[in-house]
Amino acid sequence: METREIIEFARLPLAVYREIAAHLHQVQGVEVGLIPQSSQQFDYNQSQISGLWIDYTPNSGSQSRQQVEQILAYYQTRYGV
């Protein structure tokens, strides 16, 4: 059984979301995808992406989750989100 987690960083650019997804995709037992922005109103300060989803597959262990947490913490610190 997979566990899905939704991650949203306010005002993070599309390129950074893609970088995070690429980084997370390297973690064993983790699947990642981008969630498109659902707002109908254009806002220059709003990202084209509303967030990303992370699925932990049955073969992902605590080490995979810890790696994901470390990666997300890095980006939170780097971009102040």
C-alpha cells in the first residue's frame, strides 16, 4: 500500500519544483509528481505549480523517508519556504 504526501511551498518557481522532484526521484521506493496550479486567476507571484506529491511504495523504508525529509529540509532552508 502506497502512502501519498502532498508538499506545497508558497511562491516557489517551477524550475525549483522540478529540481526538488528530480532530487526526490533518486530516492529508492519514492515516486514524485508535480501538481499543476489550479487557480484561474493569473498572479505573477504565484508559481505555475501548486505543489508536488510523494508516494512511498511498499519497499520504501525508514531510510527513504529520512532521505526525503533531509532533501525537503534543504530546500526549505535554501529558499526560506
